[in-house]
Amino acid sequence: MPTRVSGLVSGMDTESLVSAMVSSYTAKVDKYTKQQTKLSWTQEAWKGLNTKVYGLYTSISGLRFSSGYSLQKASVSDVTKAKVTANGSAVNGTQKLNIIASAQTAYMTSADLSKKYSGTIDSKTELSKLGYDVKDEDGKPVAAKINITTKDEDGNDKTTELSLSGNSTVKDLLDGLQKAGINANYDATNHRFYLNSKKTGTEGDFSVTAAPGDENADALLAAIGLNTQPEGAEESDTTNYATMVKGVDAKIRLNGVLYTGNSNTFNINGLTIEALGVTGDGDENAITVNTQTDTQGLYDKIKDFLSQYNSVINEITKLYNAESSGGYEPLTDDEKDAMNETEIEKWETKIKDSLLRRDSTLSGVMQSMMSAMSGTFTVNGTKVSLASYGIQTLGILNSAKNEQNAYHIDGDEEDENTSGRKDKLMTALSANPDEVVDFMKQLTTKLYDAIGEKMTATELSSAYTIYNDKQMTKQYGDYTSIIKQWEKKVTDKEDFYYQKFAKMEAKLSELQSQTSSLTGILG
């Protein structure tokens, strides 16, 4: 690059002159930069809309099938004894339920260790201080073995051997129990170990016993308070012996059939029954479970679908009907320098709001969605449409701006436009919900297919995209190349003219020097 000098000799504003001489080239750079910026904004507008359309598309996918409308509700005559919920496979009607027994977890509470050791017991306390201090002839601690028996996944006994000596700590004991599958902790306030199964019911039953053939095992169990009271004792001694509570399975009777499980929750023919309290067995103690179609739930599901559809179609309508931004183009840096931030924001917003105005691709998406929603379908031999259930648009004269394609439900208390009308949808759902569901399945299938067709991948667009994203990405890259080419042309021309001016300045400097010399000679 030649040295760029200003008009030191000539006094000319060289930079301004060069800038003017290359202005036709810089105008090209500005032109393509603005077009690229506008394309970038258009891509952002499409991406935002595509996210909403795709969201609607995925949301209505499940509404094409009966399972999408499987709304049942259950009530129980005594909520203190059972909690019952229903899914779509539950049958309507009244059923008898008895809670015979609730599931219980197996627990073991140790003897009171304060009777064995008066000092503070914590995780670091050695078992010798609790009374197990057996040593051999050489004075070395002798370990004893205890067995922890639990149930495996198949319900078979599983025994884990735990070896402890006088040097072992309370932490060693607790860690060993945990590894064997038993929850265990020490309560310093009550001076006891508390053990419980990780499973409820009989599957969680466990035992802590002396290992067969280990003569020191009983002494170890007694020291840590996990020795159980001998059979045949007349009175229960919970101070000096451990207390064991076996796990109990839950038992319920539904419509005369007995069900047993290790959990208080049962799943039976579409009902989820949670046992809360015992009723006793027999018809005289039974409580009732009533199952029926959740009409309000179905109504709300349809309303939610329409709300999401309205949100998307209103956005599309707004973008398509946007005001023209003729005469507005993205600003160059020099143009921004002449404006404040508020002016710049208003200027750019004017352009961004109109980017998809009267766009043919957008029009195609809008027409496909509207056509699907206005369709008529056959239900039990009768032609039915949304209007049959009091669901319709308000029309361009009665609706808010750009909301003429949105649907409203007659009688919807939350809709000020139609709240005073007769609620045909709720009436139809109450009379025959299956017919309404049949219609909605057909409607949402048609809408799903219509949107899916617009999202089909092509040479110009990616899958699940309603606009030509591939084409726009290529166009953006083309603009980058074109801008670089014109920027090089600007630089080359500037170099050319600066070189010419530099030569002129050199000649003028030489002439000035000669003139000064001649003036000196002539005196």
C-alpha cells in the first residue's frame, strides 16, 4: 500500500477528494451491506415464527389420538382412607373399595446404650467402650461376625457378613449396615441405633443375627444393643434388648377381589389407589370410588389447543399485514452517527416489522392452517365443523386488528367477546364426549398434516422449517463475498488516487524548491 499523504504542499484536502472519487464504489459496499443486514433480520424473523409454528405442530401431535383426550376423574367417599386418581383407561362407574392393611416398613430399634456406656457416643466411639473388648492371648482385638439378612430382587434371602472388633467404631458399624442394604443411624438424644429397610412391605424384612459358630458374636450384638429378647419372655424389655417390627404388605379389596403389594399404592385398571387408612374388610366397611369423564378437563384441553393456535395465527396475520416500510433501509455507521439511539431504534423497528409483509411463503402457511381449521368432518354419520360446537372466528369487522382468524368459544367465561352466548361445546361434551373427541382427532390430524407438509425438507429448506433457510444462508454467504470484492475495489482505487496525489505533491515540492533557489540567486 503506498504512503497516503495529505496535501502538505498543494494545500488540497486530499482525503475528501479521494473519498469523492471512489464514492461510486463505496456506494456499492453500502448497498450490499444493507441488503445483507436486511437478510439477517429476515432470517431472525423467520426463526422466531418457525419456533412458534413448530411448537404448535409438536403440541397437537398427541391430540390426533384418543390417548390425547383420556381424561377421567375419580372421587372417593372417604378421603381419609384412600386417595384415588384415574387415567384414560379407567371405566366410568361406582366401585367398592376396602383398605384391609397399609404397608409398613421393617424397623429395628436397639437397646438403650446409655445403660452400657455413660460417656458421649458419636461416630468415632470404639465398640470396646460399649462393652465389646475381646482380645486374644497377645492382647490383640478379636473380631466377631454378625449376619445381616435382607431380600434380593427375586425375594430370596441375601446374607451379608459384617466383621467388627473392639477397635471398630460406630461409623464402621453404620457403614457396614448401609452396605448390606439397611438404613442405619445413631440417635445421641435417645442413645439408640435405628435401623430400617429400604423397601416397604414384607420384601423389606431383614434380620441382624450372630454368625453361626462365632462364639463372640452374641457378645458383640449385646454390646451394640442389637441383641433380641429371648423367645418366651413374659414381658417386653425394650431397654436392654432390640425391638424388631416386621414389614407388612398392603392389602386392599376392590370389587371383591383381594390385591396385595409391598407399597401403599396400587394401579388397577386405570385407577391409582393410595391407601391412607384402614377401613376393615367386608361390604359393611367398604368405601365407594366413583369414576367419570372429566368434562371440564376435556373442555380445557380443547381451549388450550385453540389458544395456542390463535397465538400462532395472529402472529402470522400480523406479520403478513404489516405496514410498508418503503423508503427505509438499514443504516450505515455514518447515518447512525447523525441520529440518537431512540431514532435509530424506531427506524430499524419500522423495517423489522415489515420484513414478512405480503410474503408468499408466509401466505401459503397461513392459508394451509386456516383451511385445515375450517374443515368439515363426519362423526357418526353427521357432518360436523368447529362451528357446530359454537367455535368460530369473529370476522374482520368484529375482531381486534390482525385477530380476524382467531377462534372463540361461545360461552367461554374468560372471553368478553362470546361469554354471553350459549356454551355449545360444554353441552356437547356433557352429552357425548366421545363424539367431540372423534371430531377433534380428525381436525388436529388435518392441521398437523397441513403444517407438516409445509415443513417438509427441500433443496431450499431444512426439515421442520417453514421457510427457505438453506437458500437464505447461501444468500448471506454470497453477500459476504460480494462485499469483500467491492471493499477491495475501494481500497485499490484509493491506493491508485493517493499514489497520483503523492506524485503531484512531490512535483510541487520539487518546483517549490527550484523557485526558492532561483529567488535566492536573483536576490
